[in-house]
Amino acid sequence: MVDNRLTRPLAEALSDVAPGWDDLVAAFVASPRGAALCRTIDARVAAGAEVYPARPLRALETLTPQQVRVVVLGQDPYHGPGEAEGLAFSVADGVKIPPSLRNIRQELVADLGLALPVSGSLRAWAGQGVLLLNTSLTVERDQPASHAKLGWEALTDALIDRVAAQPHPKVFLLWGAHAQAKGPRIEQAGGANRILVSNHPSPLAARRPPVPFVGSRPFSTANAWLAAQGSAPIDWRLDGSD
């Protein structure tokens, strides 16, 4: 099993970002809310809590705001050992596929006719300009949403705003009420943005109204819009896809 526990001081772990994000991250860490968040999480780690993931801002390490073409917005990281890898909905190779990711993979197969991927890692998407961002960036073992009210959204809202304001075409995939609440700020940002909404891919919501995730065809719809704007589509294939 991959050891994905946060072991470095949080402020240090947040420093590994590509140009275009660093000023936002630095301003957050220096702010009263950001400093309080760092103190709280560092204290939890010092007290023996298992906090995931080791690289909370992995989604920003190699992708600049100007390179983002699709944003997949999640809520908080997976809370099981070895699962979260700093990319929303993604797990490391060899890790058991969580239920929400299982539904994402099945929709990928149904939408595009691809073979079921072997791996649960979505790193291939990130390499093409897909920003896999959670609104809360850390979590404690077996305690979903345990860090959701510690102040992360002050940073992640700023990141969303920066992406949305970019002039090039971008698609935001907002799955579930939490992600959909970001719709108004995306619309107000003034960039060339398309917002696609559905229920969350969680088994509790994926097949329910008002917009079931299952059958929503987000991948082909995003690609069709990008192509219509003159932008290259995303190759949504993952490891093991044909």
C-alpha cells in the first residue's frame, strides 16, 4: 500500500505548485485563516492523526491556470489509507476503486465506448489539462469531511476564480450540490466557460433526479463543446483503455 499520509508541515507541502498559482497559495498561507489552518493540521499530525494526502496540491504541481481545459470539482479527499493522491476522485495504481470512482469509470465506458480501465488513477487526465480539484484538500482517516470547515475554501475558491477568469475555453464539471454551489462564481468570472452539472457520482446520488450522473455523458459533451470552440478534445482514455 502506498503511504499517502501527510508528514511535512502543511505550509511546506503547499509550496510545490506551478507558476500562476504560487501567489495565491503564498497569500493564503500568510493570511490569518491560512496560518490557522496550517497550525491546526500540523497539530493534528503531531498528535498522531493520519491526515491524507501527502501532496494536497498535487493537482497544481504541473498544471498552470493557462493550461486548464476541464475542471472536475470534488468535495474532499478519500479518507481511507493509501487512497487519496492529491487529485480529486483519483487513487494510486493498485488501490481498490472507491464507489464514486467506480461510477465515473462506468460512465466513461458507457459514454465513449472505451474498455474499462485497469487503474483508478486519473493522472492521464491531469496531464492533458484536466484540473482535478477538491474544495477541501485534506482529511483524516475514516472521517469524511473532517477538514471541510477549517478554511480550505478560502484557497480553493481563489483557485477556481483564477481558472474561470482565463480567456481560453474551459469546461467545469460540477457533480453534486456542493460543486454546483460554485456555479455562480464561475459565471461571474467572465472567462469562456461551459458549466455541465449532474448529481454526484456517489452510489447514493448517481441514479437519482434531478440530473442523474449515470447517463449524463459528461465526457463526450465536454469534448464536443471544446471542439466547437476550436480547442482540442481531451483523450479520456486511462491505463488499460483501448
